[in-house]
Amino acid sequence: MLPYQQIINYDLQMPQFRLIDGTSVRQGRLQIKFQNRWRSICTKLTNWTSTDISTACRSMGFNDGGFWKWYERNNDTFPFVMPYPKCPPNVSSLWDCEGFSNPNAIPLSENLCQGEDDLGIRCWGIPVFLGSEKHWKGLQIFSSSLQYVNSDPDMVALHQESTSIPPIMNGLRIERSAGDAIHLEQLTGPVVIANSTIRNNRGHGIAVINTTDGRVFINMTTITGNYGDGIHYREGYDTSWHSAISSKRGNGAEKDLVQFRNNKKPRLDMCTEHKIPHTFFFPHLIQAKLINGTVIDGNNASPCWMIVSLPTKLPYTYSIQFVAVKNENDENLDSETRLIICDANTNYDGCDGERYRIPILNNILPQTVSFRTTDQPIFLSLEHIPSGLSGRVAGDINLIFQIHASVTDKAFYGLNITHTLIANNTGNGILAQDIRERTVLTNVTILENEGNAGFLVRDGAADIWINASRISDNWGDGINISYVGGSITINGTIISGNKWRGCAFHQNTSSPYLPLHQEIIIKGRPSNNIFYLRTQIVDNAWGGILIGNFCIPLWKNIQPKVLISWTELIGNRYHASIEIFACQKIGMANTIVDFTGNRIEGGLGVGFRMEPAVNTITIISSNQFIANNNTALIIRNARYPQLHNLPAQVTISKNSFKFNIGQNIVSLGMVEGSQIQNVTFNQQNEVRENRVINPFPYLNPRSTPYAALVVSSSNVIINRNCFKNPQATYEIASELAEHAKWIDARENNWGYPRPELFMHRIFDQFNRYTLAVIEVNPFAAVCNQRRPHITTVQQYYRSFRKDSEPYILGGTIWENQDLGKGLYTVVDDLNIVPGARLTLSPDTVLQFNNGLGMLIQGELVRAELHSSDEMVKFTGAPFTLPQLPNIRLVDENDNIDVLSGRLEVYVNNQWGTICNRSWTKELGLLACNQLGLIMDPEYFENWQIFPSPGELPIVMDNIRCEENEYDITNCRHDGVDHNIAASCLPTNVVGLRCMEPCWSGVRYSFLANPPLVTVYNDLTRKPAIRMSRFENNRRHGFKIRSQGITIHKHFLIHVFMKCHYLQAAMNMVINRVNEESDEDILLMDNIGKKNWSVRSDLIHFPILSVSNTLQLKYTRTYGKPSVIILVLFLDAQEYLNRYVHVYQSEIINNRYAISSIHYSNWTNQNDNLLNRCANEKLWFQKVDFINNTDAIIWIHSPQYIIFNNTPIAKVYFCIGIVIF
């Protein structure tokens, strides 16, 4: 029987195991295809036996194998936990091993392998899969071996050069090879593969390994169903090129012994010759060699230069390809070596218009550069600036590069793929590694490949062009580029349906390559030109575009750019449609971000996020943010105050934000107080018809409002924009918790022509006294940037009480107001401004909703027109525990009306519990807030205590909630399909202790009249608290920060926590001097003969002067000013003495009756300001201490080191006629 007549049984299915991230399909990270995902095998720090590894290799069709190395886990990958396979000898698959016998018992949770590595193995031997004996090996093409050639300066011998050139491969069909279909290694010439079909092979489709030339052209080829990558392309770094080695002969003559690969040697050394004869064809291999000790005269031109020319009257494109770089000069010294590329001058011996200035660093290969020219020759020069004054080269410098030339615009490329289909490969669609030359994809379709990305770039520095292509439905990212840098251009391309991100770009500076520019350019079809192809990034499961923090030092003279225009980002899920990570280092170039004319629609994650935005000049203009199910735009630095010294300039204009749904639609803010950061939100941005949701409807926010636009710093300017969001409670809100600051939001249109129709939709200091003011006066009566009809609101101010709802209070009290007897509900903070007075009648009850409080900067008075013993009551609103459909707390008796217990959730149509293995404090806070409660800040450790497990199954583990996610049941998590029951004991369930939300109490500022008075009714006495009760407060009954108060006939009952006695009043340091300057304030009391320095005598503040004149002297020679002092002036009727007097009072049923903390230094380990006066007195007279649980008087001052001349405070406790 002839071979073609034989009937062969082929194994048509590829193995369910694979090796990735290695040099071939026989070596790498071991992965298993399980539950429709490739999962890396984690052994939990357990070594597999040699039998286990051999079985793993046989599972992939190889004969045998061994351990290779441990691989660090990749973020967000899916593990397969298998510490003990327990394989018997000679089984053909891991599925026949005991450890794999029960798939439902194999743990799959991601948190099981945190901090642990993945298993890497290598396999060898002949193939052993079904039909392997009839499979062929595929095409393998190698270069010629290394040769050594003796140079002959006397030209006695004839040297012949030969180059190994691969054949042109056209019209091939390669199927079912046992390895790579086409394997090309160590090539030094161009490769052409066209009109071919490569499918169902047991290795890579096309593998180009260690090429030193590039120029791989693949055209009109189908590459599908291969076990490895569709195209595996890796450039080589040829270390065999090096300088000539001088060798002394016996006769004293010197000859150069030069080692070259593939018989190639440089055509000239530009340090000795300067022009190539016209008889040589391109490419030219050039050497520039400076030997240690060479004298460099800084007044003359460099000795290393050359001229490159071609016949005139034609346009040419030159490319410089670097082959080897050696520079042994110390990088820590001030020497510099540069390759200068420019147009030649008229004498052909110098530079006339510089094009590139390329640093020459030891063993660092610059990317290949290409440039156009006309008929003017090219001048190249190697310039070296020696270190110090020696004028000599301190180390050998040897540079080898090739010069390519072509007519018109045909630039040199490394990998060029056109009109090709790459689909259904077990690995990546295309893997390009260690690239230095331009990589081009034109009209390429990359579908359903199962590797890390459809198009994956690892390491190198090069330009990448992707034109008119489609990259869809791949199991990883559509495009993932992680390299040092270069220019990336994506144009007219569809990137859709990938299981991870559409595009991900990262910088990896650890590889030995040097980029000459850094750009990411994504362009689509402008609205006014139908002939351009559309660029669409659509329906990717983990977000649209991710751009990593490309950090380019200023000395490299490279301007990084991100230019995205006319691109459609539609329906991307989970993560942001576009997210840009800014470089957070000092001394880096500003990244220019231009995001213009794009459409972001229907995303489930954030539309555009740049957090933090530093080292950047960003323009976001003329974009449409439509129907996203999350915040449309986030530019926010509030979480990164340490970056205040990094510049940022952001301009947001002419954008449309419509039909979005989120906790806020636009969130803007820089680092508060930074003078080099700013955001401008102007030129008719339209924020309209959006729906703003309150994620926790049972809780009132204090500093995290929910509004269409949220502003978190005062260096944001909002000007001439249009707002109208009927489904939002507030149009704009302040998130800046600095009540002395203001936010500029003038000349905007708020959807209505009159202020009384929109002022209640501004959330700022009027609603929460801790927030900054939003200034909206004047406003635009119409939404028209050019003719806005600017209108003032001087005749209108917001009132804390409406006539239609007289018993509903909330807001700022601007003038004297009286409240009659009754029950009042407070729905916003009450803020009595300086000069205003609020008079309360006896038996008045102010009932505050949770999270709300009261600030008194003016006067709070109890009316005494009629003598009455009835008190004024400040209290919280009654609390009702919400009942939610998908989350609850259950105690050991299965009661659900509880504040602590086992946490149960409703997911996948069943109730269950949560494994506590990776539960965090943040998740506990989110769960409590979702329940309409707050987390107990004193006892949050309860989630580590195992409650009663109950009878329900564990249905959630390893919960990962994003920033804006508010429903814990919808956060990404490991569920029942991750076999969490196999790795989490049924008793290890989450227990949670929450607490009822409370109101925020009453606070008196230094501006109150007089300071720190709760009920003020007597000018002849010092500030006093009389005839009052403090009951059932969560923390302190009252908290005193000043000496000089009398507490008379009052009751402290059920105060849960301690009471602090700290600072005094009068001359108070608000912001102390910083250590970045030498500023100081000297206060001089001439009558009292006392001086106080804010820098040296901070312990003595607050101070009280004797005279009515206090001199102040401010000094500063360097640094930024920061010190702020508060000076209070006392009336002649007032006096303050430095003690706390508690008289005829009862302190009952508290944890600590009196808790006192005293400091002789002014900072703690967290740099909190802890001022105190130098002398203190606490006097307890006729006080009853009853049923206090832990201590009557608890003094718990911190221990610290006392240095010489440290001022010591004196503290007196006077206790007389008391009952314990």
C-alpha cells in the first residue's frame, strides 16, 4: 500500500493543556482549559513530582519533560489550584490522575494563589499524540553558521561574501505538522510569505526567531487553528558584533582579527573614512569606533562622521537600523555620546538642519528611525563630550548600524502583515517580541485566538501601525503592547468583543531598548468625511482603552503624546471605556493628552478616567458621553495630596454629557492648594438629561455628594456650561471639605432663568457646613455661550426654612431667627453665621436626620420671656431598620431585625453566605452602608470572628468591588462555579457588626459669641453649660478643646466614649509652619514682657496677652508660606480663666467618666496637630460618679522622649466633695 493510500486516524482536537510565555510551545507556564477559560496551574508552593510533570507533557502530546521555573502570576488571571496531582506512571493525561478525578472539588478562587507563583515546565522527546508518527515537522529554515574571517589590509587575498537568504514562499498549504508550520531562525535577510494557508499545526503557525534583519512580509495568508501563536515573531540582539582586537605578531606587524556573523563586516568605520563608494548597494553596514584614550577636541568637529548620498531629483526614505551598541564610559559621569543625523551642508562636511540626536548608551539599542529627504545628502556624526577636563575618551565606544534606503515613502519595517486572516489559534494571534523596527498590520483580521491578546507586543522600542484591521472575540485583550516606547497608530480598525480589554498599552523600561519618541494615536472617521474608515472599540468585557503610565525623563527631550480622535467607544463593560494612568514621578516630561471628537456610549464602567491627572497637559473637547451606566468623566487628584508639586493643566470644553446614569456624571478636582494644577470646564459643556442615583438612600452623605457635577478642589473653574438634569437632586456639588474655600462656577446656565428655580439644586456649604462654597453668581439665563444673558442673583438667597414647610429646617441661617415651640425636622446642616442669632423656645425639639449636625458661628439662645423649666432638645430622628431584597444580617436565632450577625446575600437566585477568607474592612463598610447602616468604627474587627454558619451554602468569595460599585451582590466575585466550597470551610463565613446611623451633633467655632458656648444667657459669667443633659450619644457627651468653661448642674448619662481635654483659645495656630521653609511669626506683648515664636514656642499656644496691643513680626527667606494664626479679641465684660469646672453634676453609666489626654509635644506619629496650653486645671466639685464601667478618671497621655530644654506642662486635678 502506498503512503497516500493509507487511512490515518488524526487527533483533530488540540490538547486541553498548553505552555505559554516561553520560547516555544514545549516550554513555559502550564495552563489548563477548564470551564471555558485557560487557567494557570498554581501548586500552592508545592513541587510536583517528575511523574506528574511527565504526565503533563504527555497530556500535550510530548514524550517527557521536567520542571522549568516558577512564573510570577499575572494580574486578574484565573488560577487552577492543584498542589498534588498524584499521577500513576504511564498514564496519558492529567485527567487520569487522582487529583483531577473530581473536577467539582478543584478550587478555582483567585485569592488562593495570591503572592504565589505559577508552575512552569518544559517538555522534550518525540510527539506521542494520536497519529503523530505520520505527522511531518514543518518547514525549518536556518541561517548559515558563524564564521571567522581574517582581514587582509594588503589586499593579497580575495574575500568572497555570501548571505543566507530564505526563499520566497508563495502559495503554500501547511497542515498538521508536529511542530511549527514555518520556522525561521537567525535570519539576516528579508522573508516573504504570500497566498498561503497554515492551519491545524501543533506549534506556531509562523515562527520567526532571533532575526537580526526584520523585513518579514506576510500577505494574503490564512493562519488558523494552530496550537501556538498564529505568528510568533522575535527579533534577536546580536551580541557577537564588537570591536576589533589588536594582536601582536612575532614580526611586530599588527593585524585585525574581526569576528562577524554570517560573513558580514562593516563597509567603513566612519571615524577613519567618511564616504561610501557609489559602487556599493544598500543596505550599508557602518561602524563608528572610538578607542579608550582618544583625544577629543571640543573646538573642532567630531572625527567620526560620514556622508550618505544617492542620485538627485528623487525623493528617498532612509532608515537607520542599530545592530550593536557599546559605550564603556561611566554613566554616572558627565560624559555624553550622541549620534547626530541631519541634512548635509553645501560643503558635505557638516550639519545643516538636525533631524535626530540619539543617545548612545551601553548595550541599549535605539529603535530604528526612518526619515524622508529629497536630493540632499545625509550627514551622520558620532559626537562625544568627555568627562571633566581630560579631553579624552574614558572607555571604548563602538557603534554598528545599517543604513537602508528606498524610493518615495517605502519605509523600512520589521514585521509587515497585510490582507491576512489569523483566527482560532491556541496562543496569541500575533506575538511580536523585542522589536526595534516598524511593525505594520494592514487589513488584518484577528479572531477568536485564545492567548493573552489578539495582537501582543512584548518588549522593544518601535513604531507600530494598525490600519483597516479587525481584532475581535479574542480570549484576552484585543491589543496588548508592553514595551519601552515608540509611536503607536491605530486607524480605521474595529476592536470588539474581546474577553479582556480592547487595547492596553504599558511601559516596560527594564528591557535594553531606547525609544526616540512616545506617541499613542488612535484615529477614526470625522463626522464630515464619509470616506475615512471608522475606528470602533466596542463591547469589550474589561473596558475599552487602558494607557499605562509612560514616564519619560526630561533629559531625553521627548514629548509623550496620547492623541485619540473620532473614535467610537461603545458598550465596553466593567472597567473604563478609556483610562489613562499618569506618570507620578518628579522630573518627567508632561504628557499631552488630546481627546477630541469621540463618542463614548453605553459603557457599564466609567467613560473617561484619569486619576490622578499629573504631569499632563490634557484637552478633552467635542466628545459625546451618551447613556453610560456610570460616571462619564473623572479627572480627580483628591486621593493623591502628595502629588501637589507635579504640574497638571486640564481643559474640558464643548462636550455633551447626556442620558448617563451614575452617582455623579462628571467628577473634577486637582490637589487642593496646588498652584501648578488646574482644571477649566468651560465653553458650553452640556450636562443634561442624566440620572443621578443615590446608592445608599437610607444614609445622608456629608462629604461625598451625589450630583451631576462634583468638584473636589478650588482650582477648578466651571464657566459657561449648561446644566439641566431633572432626574438629579443636585446639579453641582462641592466635595471640598474646607469651608473657607470657594469654587468658581459663575456664568453657567442651570436650566432655569430665575435663581429660585435652581438654587436649591446647588449642594455646598449651605447644605453641609464643612464644605466649600460654590459661587454661582452671576449665572447665564440661557444656554448660549456667545449670548448667555448674564444675570445676577443678588436679590435672592437660600432660606433655611420654607413658608410652605415651616417645620422642615436645613441650611445656613443668615439673620436673626426665632423658632417657636414644636418638633422640627432637620434635613440639612444648620449653620448660624457670625452676626446671626437663632432663638429657641423652651420645649423645642430639633430632630436631625442621620449624618446632619449644627455649626454655631453666631449665637444660639434659649428664649426666657416666660420662666420655664422645659428644655430645648437636640436629638436624632427615629431609626427604622430597612429590609432589603438581596442582603441581610442574621443572628444565631435566625432573626433578621438585628445590627450584627451573619451576612447573607441573594445571588444567582439563592440565599447564601460569604467566605471570610478575603473579606476586608472596605467590604464591611460597603455592606453596612448597603444595609442602611454604618460600620462600627470601634468594633469593625468583628468580621474576623466566626458567627454561627447557619444552613445556607457559601455563594460568594474573593469579592472585588470597583470604586463606584455600591451593591456587593453585583461586584465581581468567585461564586459557586469556582468551587469555593472546596476551599472554604462552611464555618468560615462573614460576620458583621454595624450600627445605626447617627446625627453629627452641635459644634461651636472660634467665631461663636462667645466661643464654645452651648447655651449662652449670661454676660456676667464666663462661658457656661447649665441645666443640661447629655444622653445616649455614640461618642462623647461633650468634647472640650478649650479651658475656661463652667459645667453646672448637668447630667452625663450613657455617654459611650471618652471626653478629651486639649487646647485653649485666644491666639491659636490654625496651620503651623512647615518644614519646607524657614517662616516664623514672632508675637510680642510689650506690657507683659513676653514673646512667643510660632516655630519655637508652639507648645505654648493658644496664648493670652495681657495688653490690648500685640505686635506681630513675620519672616521668611525661602519656601512656601503656610502658617495661619487666629486672633480673638475679648470684650471688657468677658474673661477667661484656664480651668474646667464641673460643679453639682452627675456622671452616670459611662465607659469612662472622665478621660483626659495631655501632650507636651505638638505632633504624634501621624503628624496630627495636638496643641495644648502650658498649664491646666480640672476641678470637680460636688460631682456624683455612678455606674461608670471602666474608670472614673482615665489619664492616658502618650509616652515620648524628653529632650533638653523641653517645656514641661503643669496639670492640676482638684477633686472635692464627690461621690464614687
